[in-house]
Amino acid sequence: MSKIVMKFGGTSVATTEKIAKIAHRISREKEKGHDIVVVVSAMGKTTDDLANLAFELSEAPNKREMDMLLSTGEQATMALLSIKLQAIGVDSVSLTGWQVGLQTDAVHRNAKVVKIDATKILNLLAEKKIVIVAGFQGVSDSGEITTLGRGGSDTTAVAIAASIAADICDIYTDVEGVFTSDPRFVTNARKLAQLEYDEMLELANLGAGVLHPRAVEFAKNYKIPLRVRSSYNDEEGTILKEEVDMENNLVVRGVAFESDIVRLTIEYEVPFNGSLASIFTTLAANHINVDIIVQSIVDGVKPAVSFSIKKESLAEAITVLESNKQMLGFTFADFEVGLAKVSIVGSGMVSNPGVAAQMFDRLRKENIPVKMVSTSEIKVSVVVPQNDMIQAANALHDEFGLALV
């Protein structure tokens, strides 16, 4: 008998009608003899609605209280699903993150999973119950409820799959799998049958919203087979695993893009010893994620360092930098908004030189300026004007032969 984890996102459980359909789907899987753990997100836009209520009352709601508030969304879904399962004769029990022993660090609103005590889940599975877990939430070692940030239910599902040694973790969503790019914006984007963990991790980090990066990290680290499937049909979806066959000899396997990128630039009168370490240590201590970094030290020109962050982090980043200006030793800070990041990803890039040059050449032909560049063995990212983002994504999707054949 196999153990499977089934995770359903917010659009899949947005109404009671959809929850009822999900319940019947789970019941069919149970009839096949599987031990099943289900992880659920909040219904539809519940999380946004709850957050909006908080911001009606305060311009800067306390993060601890926000975790208390937002965690209730998933709890409502888990209880409703369990109620429906029981109504159709399926034995089930719903549990919060802290009830299943999902322990996190103490960072409110963006906590990381530390460990899971799977004893309770395994005991309930032994009793032939379907276990329904509220995603997105856990508990710190001091007993405080925490939330895992956007996409945290994916992380919950894969972490639980690892803790119970599940045979597979199915992520059910409103798309049929992982596509070569976002089909809503890129012409002829197509579904991939397979994808390597590393490729998916890059795509997730670079703006592809199908899976949360931490979920992919868990799957990679614990070698959990991960499958992205549609909630609305029985298609196989996309399988993530360690290595895949090179499909149609494609060097690039996907194009990702992300809007609302900000370039922050810090200038110095003279080089400041240890400045880079000081800047990014300070930002990290305040949980501000930095992406692309470019340092410029040229004779006769004031030294500067530029880096990209998400727009939502701009105000906090400026506050942190200004409050530590004397310690950090810089004289001037500026920022540029209205930017976006476009990336190409593919494990085949490791053994195929010239991919970056091909990318830059196509963007030149499209008259799209490149403001920043970042590379790794399997990806190249560029920062471009946000107005050019969709054009750039479509051009690169075409350039590397990812369109439907």
C-alpha cells in the first residue's frame, strides 16, 4: 500500500462545490488502497481578504497577529473538506500545522520549516483515516503560530511527504502541469512531461508561480517524486525528478519572468573595506532578499554597487540602509523602479556555450535594453524595462524553439 500526499491550492477549493468535487476525488484515490494525507490552502482569495481587513485597521499590522489571522483561512478549508468527506462516508480528520508537529523558526509571516514529528499522522493513517492538514502554517519552538509565506502550502505538502516517506506528492492546481512559460502571456507555451528538480527550482525562484521554491528544495533534498497536476481532469501532469531525458534536444527548457523589480544603487566616495559583506549581511538580518548584484570599481569613478530586490521590499530596504548609513559607509543611495526580470532555464546550458550570447542578440534585435545580468550553470537572467517584459519572454521562447511543434 502506497502513501501519497495530495495538495490542493486556493483555486481548487474556492467554493463549497469545488470542495465537494475534491472530496470525491480523494475518495476515489482512497478506494485504490492508498494511505492519504491531504494538504489544503485557504479558499480562493481568503488570505488576501483577511489581510485587507487587517490593513483597514492598521497601516502596519503586527506580524505575530497577522499570522494568527491568516492561519485561519487554511483551517476553515480543512474543516469543510473533512466535513464533506465524512458526509460521503469517508473517515477523515482535520489538523492544524501545530497539531501535526510542523515546527518552524520564529520568523513571522515567512517562517521556514525546521522539522516535522510525523508520529500523529502515521498513527492516524494506521487507523485508515484520511488526514487533512492546514497548509501554510506551523508553530515555533516557543509555541507561537507562524506562517510560511506565499506558496507555503506547497512547502507543507512536500515537507509532510518527506516526513512520512510518501511514495509521491501530487500538487493539484488550476493548470495541467509545468509549462515552458506562462501560457497566459506567452504564445504557444506547452506543457512539459518531465522536468529536473534544479530546473524547476530555478524557474520557481525566477517567477514561475506553479510551485514554491522551498517546496522544490524539499523535494530535491529528500528525493520526493513531485507531480504537478490539474484539479479538473485526470491528466498526468508534469513529473519532477533528478534527471530527465533531453526533450527534442532542447538546451533551454523554460522562460520565466517576474514584474515589479527594483534596482537599488549605493555609491561611495572611496572604496569601503568590507562594504559588500556589511550591506548584504545587514539586509539579510532584516529578511530582505537580494537577487542580482553588480559591483563597479573603476579608476576615476565613484565606486558603486547595484542590486535588485522585489518592489514590496523597497520601503523596508531603504529604511534599513538609511538607519545603518554611517556603519555601512556609503554616501548616496538611489533606486530605479519599473523593471522586470526575464530568465531562460535549462540543464542543457551547462554543455552548450553561446546560449547567453544568443539571448542577448535576440533582445538586441527586439530593441530591448538589458540593465542587469545574472548567470548560473543552468540559467541566464536579465533585468529589462517592465514594459518590455512580455515581448522579451515571447521572443526568447521563440528563439530557443520552445513553441508547440
